[in-house]
Amino acid sequence: MKISSWNVNSVRARITNILNYLKNSKPDILLMQEIKTEENKFPFNEFKNLGYKSYVFGQKSYNGVAFLSKINIDKINLQFINDEKKQSRIISGLIKNKSNIINLINIYVPNGNPINTEKYDYKKKWFDSFNKKIEEIISRNKNIIIAGDFNVIPEEIDVYNHKKYENDALFKLEIRKKFRHLVNLGFHDVFRYQYKDKVEYTFWDYMSGSWTKNHGMRIDHFLISTNLLNIVKSININSKPRSELKPSDHTPIELIIN
């Protein structure tokens, strides 16, 4: 089973890119973040024509998450945490893989910049609420996959110039500790688990020629519970969509499980 995750930076603005990706990479499930549209304007039919059912938690102009899936996703949950700002940032559901019932959680973590503002405080509270909820559910179901745009640079190796980001909400030690706390609840960052020293990125800003200079960062992740490590076949960052016309500033990450 191939599960991909991609911050598409507007599902309607990137519809051609997304359809091309689905045709070329053929994921069984695509987790999308930052769809930037309400459900009544979501392009359901375009995806249905390729065999994908859409599960959508939208929001006008901002945020928004969705599943596109060729397999059934049960018990869709749009109220995973109590979000004080009522933003559309998490969608979860259950999928069956052989004898495993897996809780698949698609997240778009707040950016949090600039620091020392309400936006940064919101990010910290959001992360704390999310971690608390994961701590609660992992006691009941050990089979969990969390994927999406975490807006966290975990380590120095995950950004082209870590010194530049020391006071950025994506790399602040306080935020990285919250990410580590989540991992320590019983998860593995699949990319870093598979590739200890590999330098690859999932995001390149539109500004200052970041893509051509490879001035990127790895902020999109797959976390998999320890119980599921044995079914991981491969993890890949597919940078091709970032090189297309009118691209998202993120690129897909692809997990294959047995």
C-alpha cells in the first residue's frame, strides 16, 4: 500500500499538478494539507474520475486537510482536538491493512511565526493538545500513522542553514521538544529512521531562488508507531512535483507499507 502526503498549497490552484501526480505516482491514499477551500468548492469529481474518494475538512481560503483514497476509510473524525481557533487542521480515519486496523491521522500544524506573538502561542497550545490526544489514543490502539506538514525542522541536518532559523517557530528548541515528545510517545520519524544521515528536503520557499539553490527544509513527515515498523517497505521524498509549472512550495513524501 502506498500512502503519500503533500501540502498542495491550494487544491484548486494546483489541480493539474495533483491530477498529474495521481496518474504518475498512483498512491492508494493521498493526504493533502492546506487545501484552502470549503467542502462545497472542493473538486470531488476530478478525483472521482481517477478512482479516488475524497474525505474533506475544508476552510475558506486557509488551512484545510483531506484524504483522497482508493480504499475505504472508516470513522472519519474532524474533531480530533479542541482547536481554540476552530481551524481545519486535522482529519483522521481508520484503514485496514491485512489484519491491522490503522488509525491514519493527517495534520497541518500551525506555522507559528513570528515568535513572541499570538501565532506562536497558538502553535504551542495546538501541539500540546495534539500530543495529549495521541497519548490517550495510543493506549487503546498501537497502530497509528501520523503524516502531514508538521511545520517542524527536527534537527540541524533538516535545513540548509540551521543558524538562520534559530529564532524561527519551525526550529525553536521549544517546538522541537514538543515534536520529540510526540515521537517519544511511541513513534518513529520514518525518513530519519531509514536514512540516518541523508540530506533531503520537502519544502523550498518561492523567494530568493530557493528551489534552484536547494535552500530547503524537511518539515513534512511520516511518524509511524513502533508496532507498525515491521510493515514499512520504503519512504521517499518525490521532488519532481516541485519542479513543475505553478508548483506547491512543498513536495510529496511517499510511504510504502507491506
